[in-house]
Amino acid sequence: MSIKDKTVCCRNGWTWVRIVLVAILVAGFSGFFLLGLDGYVTFEVLREHRAALKLMVDKYSYIAPAIFILVYAAIIAFSLPGGLVLSIAGGFLFGNVIGTAYIVTAATAGATTIFLIARTVIGEPLRARASPWLERLEEGFQRNDFSYLLVLRLIPLFPFFVVNLVPVFLGVRLTPYVLATIIGITPATFVFATAGAGLDSLFDSGQDISVAGILTPKIVLALVGLAALMMLPIVYKYYKSRQS
């Protein structure tokens, strides 16, 4: 087989890989709604089955965390709704500290999975046909990719699935992506897990759970302030480059 034939075979192979990955994502996303699974990832279901869930976690204390992490990671990897409910549930079932560790592990695993898939499916072909404008934007982002992504992760007002995919278009490397995800989502995750740890009293009082009730203005301001601190190295680099 000639080099040209090998190249063609390789390209065809990658094409089929991309098709299969897209088919898996579409099937998983569609199946979630077609099977009505979205109806199970709600606060009402958590309220109704909280005693049974607690009992199962106590009875299967070794396997319960693994199941929770796998389910959460799948939700994130397929960009499905339910991450907030599961974050609250994680704190409710495992406590705020251990729950935070499980949630961050699962969310990072799911986000990394969809990042790698998206980079394979759309990232490489996009960069191969990138316009000069996108190349300049990518170059600027990559100089401070960790800091930029950390800021996006710290502020929970940005949709999680969007922040998972934006770095794909900007050529972010895997290591900064993973580290920024772990560090960046931990503060807000701890807030959600802590709210979940006190869920019994909220359920008993009949109060409704909402994002606004958890992410109070003080908490949001603290997270934004933390994100602003993370921007200081970028501002400093920009200032020094203008001075030179």
C-alpha cells in the first residue's frame, strides 16, 4: 500500500470515528428525553424518595459513590440537564465535604470526556480550516488559557456545557483544561453541596429550592471577586507588554 493510500485510509478511519462519536452523543441525548429520564432528575423526585436514597447509600456504602459519580459524569458528558439537582443530591447523600469531592470528580470526568470528544469531532477540522481571525483569538487565549478558563469556571452564571465546549474552539490544552475545571468548580460546588447537606430541614418546612435561594447575592459577589483575582496575572502581563 502506498503512502497516499495509507493517508486516505487514515482519513477515512478518522471520519468514521467522528461519525460514531457524534452518533453516540446524539443517541444518548435523545434517549434521555425519549425515555423520560429527565423526569427523574428533579427536586420533587429527590424530596419524594429521600428516605429510600439515604437508606440505599447507607446499605451500599461502597458502591453508592461509584454509581453517583458515573451517573453525574454521564449527565455532564452528554450535556444533559440535571447537574444542579445532582450537586444538591450529592451534598444531601454524602455530606458537604465528601459530596463536594465526589461532585468535582464526576463533573471533571464528564467535562473532560466531552472536551476530548468535541476536540476530535470538531476541534481538529475547525482549526485546519481556521480563519486568521480565529487563529489570532486562539493564540491570545492560549497564552493565558488556564487563567481564562479558571475565571469562566469560577462564575457559575455561565452554563456548564458551554464552558466545556468553548475551549475546544480555542485550542486549549488538556492539562490546563482539567486543572482549571477542578479548581474553578470547587467553590460553587461546595456551596451547592452545603445546601444539599441541609436539605432535610428545607423539605420538612415545605420550602421550594431554587438557584436564587442558594446563590445569594453575597455568594455570587464572592465568586465574582475570586474570579477577578484570577484575572490579575493576565492584566499584569498585558500591562507589562504595553510598557515594553
